[in-house]
Amino acid sequence: MEPAPVKDTYGLNCNPDHLELLQTYQPLWLQNESKQSRNFQEYLNKASLHLGFRQDQDDIISLNDVRHQAVTAAVLREVLARGEKHAPELYAELTELVHNGVPNVLRPVAWPVFLHSEQHCSRAKYAKLVVLQQDLGSSSNSSSSQMAPPTDPQTAAAAAAPGPAGSD
């Protein structure tokens, strides 16, 4: 029986040839992820107060609390809508944060807002694609005699789509 594959920070299987690199750099990635999460959380709390999404300074937005996802998305949408012209400081700070990296915990909320894909694809569709990727990853490891899963993102997305885009 083969040992279980080592997973990287993102939960993906690590190539055995790269284990030494993973051990060297994973602590740095985790440290950066923690820093970025703190920076985004501070920004979202400041921006939500400034934009009037929260009145109480003690009511803090937590990136790990699913109840705050709607407020987080609304704050990001509002900053983008106001843009450089009407909210220059918030917009500039958000741009810098995004350029430095969006934390994993915030990606399912932030990227659909940034890409305006909320209008084109439901959150259920995103969840199905994540499950498909996980299923494909586990099935490729379970048996070497099985056909390898598609690695092309379009092929994987097409395999996950039960009907036309936006039908969920």
C-alpha cells in the first residue's frame, strides 16, 4: 500500500520530487497568508464602517465567519462601484491588497465580485467545480488503472456543467 500523498497549502497533491521545497517554503506561505488575512480583515472592517454597512465599531467582520460573507461581498462591490473617483483611498488600498494576494479564505467571496462573475455563475456552480476537482484528484490517486482526469480547465468545467451556463 502506497503512503498517502503529501498535500500542499492549497490541498493539492505535492510531487514527491518537490517535498523538500514544500517543507522549506510552506511556513513562509502560511505566514504570508496569515498576514494577508489580517490586512484584509482590517480593511473590510474600516471600509464597512466608512461605507455605512456597520454602525457599531465592536461588531467586527471575520473572514472565517460565513455569516459575514454577504457583508464582505457588499463592501467589495461598493468600493469597486465607487472606484477611484468617489472612494479613492478605499479603492487604492483595495487595489494594493489584491496585488499583494487575496487570502484563501476570502477567495470564494472576493474573486466572483472582482470578476463580476456573480452575474454569470451561481455560487452553487463554483461549489460543484470545487467538489469535481477534489473528486478528480482523489480518483486519480485511488487506482493507477483508471483513466486520468482531464487537466484542461475548460474540459473539467464542461464535465461539471449539467446544462447551459447560469442554469444553476
